[in-house]
Amino acid sequence: MPRAKVDPKNRQRADKACLACRAAKKRCSGTFPCLKCVRTGRADSCAASVQLQTPSPWSGNTRVRNATAILDADLHDAVAAPTLRCATPPLQTPIQTSDHPGSLSPEAPHRTHPRMLRNLQGERVYIGKAASLSFLQLLRDTVTQYIGPSQFSHSLKREDMLEAETPQDALPPFQESDLDGDRREAFLLAYKTATSGFVDVLSDEETARVFQKPAVLQEPAKYLDTQTALRDIMIAIGAQCTKSDSMTTRAERFFFSRAQARAFTGMLENPSLEIVRLFLLMSFYMLGACRRNAAFMYLGVAVRAAVALGLHIPDSSAAAATEESQRACIWMSLCILDLLISSILGRPPATACLRTEGGSTWLEHGPTQIRQDLVASYRMSRILDEIIVRLYSEKAASADAAASILGKLTRWSDSLPASLLAPPGTDCARPAAQQHIVGSLHIACSYHFAVIIVTRPFLISVLGIRLARFQPASTGSLGLPPEALQDDPAHAQLASACVDSALYMIQTCMEVHESNLLLGNMCILKAFVFAAALVLGFSLFAQHEVNTTVEDAFHGAIRILHALSQQSAQAGHYHEILTLLKNAISEQRQRLVHRPPQRNRYVSKLFSLKRDRDPASEEVPASVGENASGMTTPSQANLLDSLMDGGLFCDWDGMELPSWDSFPFTEDVLS
């Protein structure tokens, strides 16, 4: 009599196990991460196994589906060894075919996934699939699959958000009178350079008024407080970006602490333009201080205050064009910084649903006093918003959507003013020239970053197939059809665009770095460089031949981050990660150089007199003696080599079968 079916709630064994437990044939708790993976320290790589569905023999493309199913199973077995491989879903899952007729190419499933990382207080915070940290985790898992555990994948804390703590070390007391006029002017110039191309919340006239001495201003005390707070945060940003010394560090901390205290002392009760400006600039400062969660929160306060003031819609009651331009510049700066931070962290932006309420024509073409670099960055921010919505809100990235967005990026670049694409004239003073160059660099890097996040899913797909071809177990030994491991042409073009864009970004940054025009702290540029360097590193890891151009750019990114790490702990984290990735790339190359050639499954070499026999024709155990099929073991091969060195086979005419048959194959003969 058959046993009664057990109710699901009373079952002791989970109905679905993770990959590691399934490979080791151990009982799994069925939660993800499971209890076993938590105990063994691999909770971040615990993922559910997927049962392969066997297609009907009457369905179309049966052979290809069976081949890809075999490929998945084989790749899973190849990477599931618990001591040398990471138990994660294989990167080489077959690409899903688009259902739309006339589609450019199949879709590329997203291999980067949202993650919950820990901040400095141990709280779990959200990081989306578009974030560079999510791509870093995928790259770590891929490296582990192919070369085993390494410092790149295991030495760093994989669940940390790579933020820096607020400095607590005591410094000598600082007074505002300690800051002389020349240094104050230098900090103001550094502020303008650091924010060029991204933020423009104060005109030159307003900046000059803010930096006047309080005694000159005949204004109410509350107005003086807001003006002083704005001046303090601008000085703090300038000091943060200037090459550090004792005076600079003390000034940075003093002025930021005072601006922060003023911002939270009564200023949040009523929204005002000063509140929007102050929290926007405090967010920018927090990016430079490696406190991205704080920057994200401060920016949210600025956006809510801006919406309360109606900055996102045209104001027909504006007294003059100057006021209209002022409101537009603040809102555009908010949108730019919001989209940049959100795309770097993979989080929903605060301004997304408000972006088209007033119409982009008013913002871009209405006020005439808006700087060209700010307009260019604002248009780019709108394309970034579209990238996140159209590509990363779906389970797979559509090549048609990617091509459409890349077309918009091309039209955007074609419409840029010539002044943003050319270096400053020789008659331009160094501070103005540096501000112009850094602003153009920010715009160029935003463009390259947008291309990278558009095309990165296709790069992952193409390089995953390339790495699968490097695995002997997944190719010739299975007799797979050639199309199972062939690159999709459209995906290959998009992947090439991803590498080229990362290459161009690093080359441009290297030109500015070698001209000594980079600031000591570049809060957004370091994130751009890190994202591009990960793409270049992944490409180098998946290449059998050395591409010197890509490798030079990858090493250039490491040098840039090393220079920025002198004043940025986050740049130091990035530099350490890329250095370990460089070591993993070297190990992968050594592995590929010594990789045995793939064996033909139809024929093998049986006998050879050469010392160096083809390793692809030998599949022998390490024990002494003969295996089950009677093939020669390594110990016997060494014996034959020794006998050939002794000249036994030099005279073939003297070889007689009786003496050969009675020759004892034992180790004692050689002693």
C-alpha cells in the first residue's frame, strides 16, 4: 500500500535546496541564505537551484534546447566543488529569445541583482542591480568560479557598503579668524571647480554677496544665519577638495560642522531656496566624505523642500528673468545630483516622477542665463532616468531598447556646444582653465558612464559565453552544437561599446590627471572611474590574449584612484579592490596558458615515444598501476621515458618479443 502524502507544512526536507547543498547532497533548510551557508560563511552566495525542464520531443529547436540544458548542468557540476568553487548560479545561462518579430537580438537577462549591504552602524541598506557594487559582486563570484577563492573575492568584507566613518580624532581648535583671505579665496575656487558641470545653485553675484563680511550686510539675523551656513558649506567643500594639510583639514571640519548645525537648528521648519541650496551642497560634501547614505538622505530633504516651493514647474509669478533662472538652476542641479547618486547606488531617484511635470522645454530653453554645461548635464540626467526605467526595471535588458537609448546618447553628444568639447584658450588663467576642463571632464564621464550601464548587461552575457568556451568540460566533451556557445552579433557589438566607453573614460581622465588638473578629492569622478575599471578588468579576465590598450587603461584607473586615495577613504577602497582584481587577472592568464588542449571525444592517442605526450589524450588516475581500461598510468609512463633514455629502444632490430614479454614492469627494476 503506498505511503500517504505528507502535508507540506510537516515535511522535514525542503522542497528546494540551494546550489551548494544540492551539489554536496546535504539537507538544506530551504531558506535563502540557508542555515548551512550562513554557518560556513557563504551566505552572500547562497542561491536556489533551478530544475531544468525537459522540452517536449515534438517542440521546435529541441536539439538546441537539449544542448543548452546539458551545458547548464555541466557548468553547474564544473563550478560546484565546495572547496574550489563558489556555489552561485552559472553565468552562462542561455540567452532568452525575444518574442517580438524583427527584434534586433535576444534579450540579455540581468546577472546583477539587488543586494542588502550593511552601513557603518550594521543596518542593512538597499543597493540596486544597476549599482557598481552589484556588478562587483557578480565579478567576484565569476572570478571564484574560474580560479577558485582569491583575495579579490574573499579578503574584503562582501556585505559592507565601503563607507568611511566620521573622523573622531581630536584636532587643534580652529577659529574663523585663522582662515586668511587668500586661503578663503582658494577654497572658493576649489568649490567652483569641484561642482562645475554638476551643480550651479549660486550665481557669481550671489556668491560675492554671501562672502561679504556680515557687518556689511544690513539684513535680519535669520537671513544672516542662512547666508553664513551657505558660505560655510562652500568653504568646507573647497577645503575637502584641496590638497590636505593641517590647516585645511581643520577648516573643513569646522565649517561643515557649523553649516550642519545651522541647517538643523530651526531651518527645516519652513522651506526656502536657502534650505534647498544648503542641503544640496551638504549632500555633495557627504559624497566627498564617503558617506553616500547620508548624501542620499540630505538630497531627499532638498528635493522635498524644492517641490514644496514649486521649483519643478514654471513660475509665471516670478518677478524677473533672474529669479526664473535662479529657480531653474537649482532644480536642474537637484535633478542632476539625484540621478547621479541614484544610478551609482541603483536606487529609485526622488525626482523621477516630477521630471516632466513642468516640461523640459522650459528648463532647457526658457531661462537664458543658465550655463551650457548645466543644461548638458540635465539632459544627460533625463537619459539616465530612462536607462534605469527601460533596462533595469525589467528581468532582462532588451537590445532594441539599448539601441534606442544609445541613439539618444548619440544625438545628445552631437548637440553639445563646441565650447564644451574644446580645451580652453591659451590666454585663459589657470583657475578658470581648470574649472572649464574639470566641467567638461564631468560631462564626458557622465556620457561614458551612461553608455556603460546601458551596455553592461550585454557585456556580461558575451563574456560569460567566452568564459564558458574556456572550460574544457563545457565544450568538446559534450558534443554541443556550435551555436550553443556562439556570441550573438548584436550583443557582441553592445559589449564592445561597453569596453570602448570605459576605455575612453579612463583615457580622458588620465589626460587630465597627467596635466595635474584633478582636485585632491573628486567625489563623483572616483565612482565613475571605479565603474569603468571594473568593466575593463572583467574584459581582461575573459581574454586569452593580452590587449595592451585595455590593460594600460586599467592600470591608469588604478593610478588615478591611488592619487585620490590620499584624501578619500572610498577611493582607497576602490584602489585596493582593483589591485586584487589585477592579481586575479594574472592568475587567470597563468591558468589559461597552462590549460591542456581540449580532447576530441571520438579519438585519443594510444602510444607515443615522445617525452612530452599530449595531455589532452591522457585521462589517467594518479595511482600506480593500470586503470580499469588497461591504459598506462603516469608511473608507467615515467618508466618508459627512463628506459628510452637508457637506450633500450635505440636498436629496433634487436628487440625480440620473448624478452619483451618477460620484462617485469615494477619499480624494483630501476633500483
